[in-house]
Amino acid sequence: MKAARLAAPALIALAIAPLAMGQPPARPVPPTAVAADTLIRKGETHIARLWQLTFGGENAEAYWSADGTKLIFQSTRDGYPCDQQFVMELGTGAVRRVSNGKGRTTCGYFYDADRRVLFSSTHLGADTCPPLPDFSQGYVWALYPSYDIFTAKPDGTDLDRLTRTPGYDAEATVSTDGKWIVFTSVRDGDLDLYKMKSDGSDVTRLTSQAGYDGGAFFSRDGEWICWRAEYPASDSSRADYQKLLAKHLIRPSHLDLWVMKADGSGKRKVTDKPGASFAPYFTPDGKSLIYSSNWENPRGRNFDLYLVPVAGGEPKAVTRDATFDGFPMFSPDGRWLVFSSNRGAKGRGETNLFLAEWKP
């Protein structure tokens, strides 16, 4: 910690100088970060250096701004018992809440060329946290029907609602050019992917196969979409899926990754492994996906990051920690990777954000 404090002025100078020239920082390591190279595990050859960005609680789904100077992420910090959205300024390390503090939120993203933020929230259903799912049914995810998609100014004001149909609307991300939003909705009775213009108009359904489609991202050129899906194949699995969906739940025990063109054509399965593969994101060259999976131990909770060619093939491990690694996203210049991990946690369930210098 002492070394980190001594280095802070130099780090601030390095971060602020490029911003003054209107360029993204060459080294987006906030002065509040702590070097974590000791947490780089054997076999993590794509990580040159590692920094820990958050310390305690549950912090996940950190996604870069278009200019590479900020991260938006969800967290239970500051006394909020369920996830709210926060933005971290990488130049200073300052963190501020951008959701309204009510209900539960998920899947934050930058919007309108970083002039606004986008996220899903249940606050119109109630100011309080919605109840947790009944885990006596096994590990399930709640699909709160009060979720809708909103945008707000970076200070959290001027909240604007983009979706107004009954039921679950969430898991929204934005194309690089800012013109399109892809999201998951139950508006037609199943969990499918849709895209809409950035103002919420011109909604187009992209998937229609029975089952769960979610967690989608556009490629950098906007021509492709990757996502996670589970299509029940047996009568019993279809019955289980429908039974849970009626209760606004899904059981994410067997997810694979898919890609399609941005108009919904050319759908193709990329992974075919046991367990749950999720949180896919295109590599900077668009040729591979980085994602999280427990396919090496599908009944366990050890999720690692992997790379798999978009054309398909055998996954290659990126992380090798014995706990959870997930939600990877490359910086706009492709030099940095942010992800969530339990590595080095001080308590059970603690998940923090990490920033890695990427070695292709």
C-alpha cells in the first residue's frame, strides 16, 4: 500500500496528460488501484501485469466507455443491499453512483458517445430490493418482470425509460457506433434477443428458437452479435424451462455461445461444451470470443476465462484461478482487459474488478 501511495502523483500525471490533449490514457491504471501481479496464476500467459480496482463487496460487469477513460459497473457498495450502477473515472479512481439507488439494477453500459449511461432497473416495481429467488429449486436466476431499460446523464439525473412492454427487459448493450441496442426480452412469451435504435424505436426480434437467449454484445464493426443461449433439447428439460419461466426464473446450468449477423441471419453455435459458458466478448481483431465458463468442471463454481475462435474450435484458457473469473471486456484500444474475479478475496462471496495488461 505504501508503494501505491508514493506512486499516486506520478500515475495521476500520466493519466491526466493525455486527457488534456483529447486522447484516451495510454495507461488507464487509476491511482486507487493496487498492483496485483502476485495474483497472476501459473498458465495465465495473456496477462502481462495485473491491478485490483475494487476492494470488498460484490463488484461485477465492468464495461469500458467509448473513450477508454471510464468504467461502469454494478456493485452492492455504500450500504445498497442489491446492485446499483457506478462509474469509475480511471484518471482519478473516483467512483460515483449513476443509478437512482432504488430497486435492483443490472447490465450498465455507456450510451450516446459517453454523454449518458444505460442500465436495467426494477425501481418502477418497488423502491426496495426485489426478493431473491427460491434456491431450493437449485441454482436459478431471477428474471424480475419489473426490469426495464433506462438511460441517465452521467450524474444519474434525467432518467429516461426506453422499454415499456410488460415483463423482463434487460441485458442491454450498445453497438460501437451508438446506433443500436441489443437486449433480452420476454415480450413475445419466450426469452429472446431484440435490437432497437438508440432512442428505443424500431424494435426487431432477432431470435425465435425456444429457450433462453441473452447477454449479447456487438462486434467492433457492428456486423456481428455474440450471445449465450440454452435451447432445451429433451421433453423433461423443456418442461423444466417452461415451469421456471412461468415463475420468472431460469436455470443457467448449460449455456453455449452463439454468433449471428446483426440482422439476425447466419446463426451459428460456437461452443459445444458441458457446463455454462457466458459473458462472451469479441477480441479486438474480431476473430475470437473471450468468455467465462466452468466447462472443465461443469458441476463446480470454478469459472475461468477462455478464448475460442469465432469459427469454432477448442477453447484456450486465459485464466487459471481456482475461483470465479468472469465478465471480460477489452478496452477500446485493445491493450487492456477488465474482468471480475474472486481471486484474493478477503471474505466469502467477495468479487472485485481487475485490470490486466493484455498480451495477445
